[in-house]
Amino acid sequence: MDFLAPTSWAEALETKAAHPDALPVAGGTDVMVELNFDHRRPAALLDLNRVPELQEWSRADDGRIRLGAGVTYSRVIAELGGTLPGLAMAARTVGSPQIRNRGTVGGNLGAASPAGDSHPALLAAFAEVEIASVRGTRVVPVADFFTGVKRSVLEPDELIAAVRITPPAGPQQFCKIGTRNAMVIAVSAFGFALHPDRREVGTGIGSAAPTPRPAPEAAAFLAGELEAAGLWDSRSPLPEGLATEFGRRVRDAAAPIDDVRGSAAYRLHALSVMARRAATWAWDAYRTDDGNDGNDGNDHRSAAA
Amino acid sequence: MRIELTVNGTRREADDVWEGESLLYALRERLGLPGSKNACEQGECGSCTVYLDGTPVCSCLVAAGQAQGREVTTVEGLREGDELDPVQQAFVEKGAVQCGFCTPGFLMSTKDLLQRNPNPSDPEIREALAGNLCRCTGYEKILDAVRAAAAVTQR
Ligand SMILES: Cc1cc2nc3c(=O)[nH]c(=O)nc-3n(C[C@H](O)[C@H](O)[C@H](O)COP(=O)(O)OP(=O)(O)OC[C@H]3O[C@@H](n4cnc5c(N)ncnc54)[C@H](O)[C@@H]3O)c2cc1C
Ligand code: FES
Ligand code: FES
């Protein structure tokens, strides 16, 4: 086995092109488990810890956040908790302090597990994945990134450079069901975002289909009902039954299996409940805030519900 | 391959490191530092917790090569000379140790917590120790020890 440790982004891309079978390792919280248990013997490891460009996040002129693939969950929580509340809520539920200190959003995408906790939040926020190789850079919506269980659109010579996320114009929520609070892989999870600026609703389903996926029909339904009743402007209470119907439609977008963590039926039920609650909580927040939630530059505000 | 790193303030080298080997393995088997324990090798138990450039991590999930040139602190580095660290002393006094296998990890997590937050609430203690498992004590004595260490540290 080789240990390749590039020290710049350009060198990392050249190294990946020259060694397409090298396995990238960032926080190692997925990769090292596979190595320790002999589940994987890659020809080489490609250490990304020494690539400074990956450890940075920045804010573009239009306010968009570019989150380097190597930024850890702990830093998302500490530095972007107020700016990207949905992602920060998901990050708080990941593993344990030690795991959050190493684990990265880029690694979560790279692993492409249907249970990855950042995915529902990124889906609901309409985030994009910036993918690069020596051939160039392409930008893929998160919803198009996953192609199957632990599979993604990444080509062998490509690396994930960053995630691009527009800070929300409205409230976001993240819900996760597990057997206890800490150190839990989701039985199912749900990300939700109100986008009053675009009059849209963002959704993300975790652990209830072969890939993380949005619930576009449910989202369009809810956004349409809000529009038809003039609720985006009036900020009146949600009509009776609307959140419940939304939950039902989110459930219909899932395709879970029975496994050791939970049955398909339980996952479907949990999803409908989480979606109803997330929509209700987010709407309550929208009704009481100034419509500029999360976009106030205050990076330390708690986003807990 | 060879790796060079600083462990507990001392420059160390290890030879014949396998490229896929964990920092935990290198510390225990190549650098003679068996304080960090190997109980799960999958990040679940926290008994291998060390500081990597000051941040608590599971050393079983860090590739040894990733620690090249960096600073590692293990439980062996907690005490000053012959003096136990106040956190270690509190674990002894409160009976927070039974078999002791989890203890190094709890010490590292507790020390880190108290450095960041000298007066943690019980929920904050539980959250900070969520990545450390103990199968003996039932945790009550460990919580006692953390509270006691906080009281001493603050004085
Ligand atoms: C005890 C424990 C608890 C956990 N709990 C959770 C949890 O609650 N929720 C959750 O979602 N996950 C959890 N995980 C899984 C893991 O922590 C996450 O998936 C994490 O985001 C992985 O990030 P990493 O940087 O450690 O990835 P690594 O292990 O370094 O890499 C993961 C994958 O991504 C690839 N990769 C990494 N960076 C790049 C890049 N820039 N470009 C291309 N490919 C890349 C790697 O090759 C590998 O295939 C847990 C893991 C452990 C050990
Ligand atoms: S041995 Fe590393 S967390 Fe258990
Ligand atoms: S004292 Fe035995 S595992 Fe904690």
C-alpha cells in the first residue's frame, strides 16, 4: 500500500489522476473502520488532511457559502451554526465529539451512505457539490450526486472540492430517529427548509431509500398550498391537516427496507411524523421571525428547535 | 514507511509503519505508549482518545501517516512530573475506575471539556463524554469525578 500525502489542491488532483485507485482519506471515520476490519485494502491511501484549500470555507459576494470538503462537523457547528442552521443541526447529531472533530461533510458525501446525516440537510437547502479533477471542475446538485447505495457520480480521477450552499432565507429543520441520542446511525432522518424568497420548500429524506433523496412532489404540494392561500405573505397559521398531508406525501416518496436498525413500516411512519413536525416547527419560526432567519451573520446562534 | 511526530512534547520516530495502520497501533506497538486502549477500533468506545494538535480524536480512526509532523498528546502526557493531573486525581478519589480500560479515554475527554468549559452543567458533561463508553461503573462515579475535577480546577 502507498501513502500519498499531497500538500496542495493542485497536487491532490494530479495525484488522484495518476493513482485513480487511491482511496481518499479525510477524517478517516469511515475509511479507517474499513481498514481496521480488513473490509478494504486499497492500493493506496490519499491523505487529504494536508491540503489547505479543503479545510477552508468562504462567503461569496452573493452570500453563498463555499464549504471546503475537509471542514469538520465541529467547525460547521462552531463557525456556521447560525449561517447554515439545517446543516449544523444535522452535524450536532453525528456520532460523538471525537467523531465530529474529525468527520467531514466531504467524507459524508464521499461515503454516500443512504444514512449520511448531512445529506437530508444539504438536499433541503438545494446545495451543490463542486467536483474537480485535472480535467476541470463540475457542479452537481446534491439531489443528482447519489447514484445508489454508497455510490455517487464521482469518477475515479475526481475529488470533492466543496459544497456550495445558499444561506437560507427561511427556517430550516433537521429530524433524526435513532435508538438513543449519541452515536447513532439514523433509522430515518428528514431535512426541511422553507425558502420564502423562491416560494419553495426543500426536503431531504435519509435512511429510507437506496440513496438520500428529496421528496419533490410533497415539496411542490406544500409550496403550492402556501402560495394558493397567500400564506407566504400573511404568515397565518397552517390550515388544519396541511402538515399532516405533507407528511403523508413525504412518506410516499420513500422506499425503505427492513434492516437491523428498523423495519420499513416503522421508517415510513417515522418519516411522516418527522415531516409533519419539521414543517410545523419551521412554519412557526417563519411566523414569528423577520423572514431573514439564519442570514444575519451571527454564526454562533443556536439552531436547536 | 517512517513517521515522525511529537508525542507528549517529545519528538518521536517510528519505522516500518504500515501505510494503513492506525495512530493507535503506532502509539501502542511502535512507540511503547500502551495508555491509549484498543477496545473497538471503530470509533464507538473512545478508549483510544488522544489529542491531535490539541483536539480530542479517536486514534484508532487516524491513519498513522496522517499524524506525520503533528502533535499528539496521550494519557501518558497528562501528569506533570510525579503529580497526577487534577482530573486523574479526581477519578482515583471518586472511585471512577473499575477495570480501568475506559479510563484513559474518559480522562482525555474530561480534561478537554474542563479546558473549554471549567464549570460544565450535567447535560454538558454528558454531551462531552458521549463518545466514551464504560461497561463497569454505570457512569455515576465518573460523573462525580468530573464534577470534583471541575471544582478543583476552578479553585
Ligand atoms: C463511531 C462513528 C459514528 C458515526 N456517526 C455518524 C452519524 O451519526 N451520522 C453520519 O452521517 N455519519 C456517521 N459516521 C460516519 C462518518 O463519521 C461520516 O460519514 C463522516 O462524514 C465521514 O467523514 P470523514 O472525513 O471521516 O471521511 P473519510 O472516512 O475520510 O472518507 C469517507 C469516504 O469519502 C471519501 N472522501 C473523503 N473526502 C473526499 C474528497 N474530498 N473527495 C472525494 N472523496 C472523498 C473517502 O475516500 C471515503 O470513501 C460515524 C462514524 C463512526 C466511526
Ligand atoms: S478503540 Fe478507538 S474508539 Fe474504540
Ligand atoms: S471501568 Fe471498566 S470499562 Fe470503565
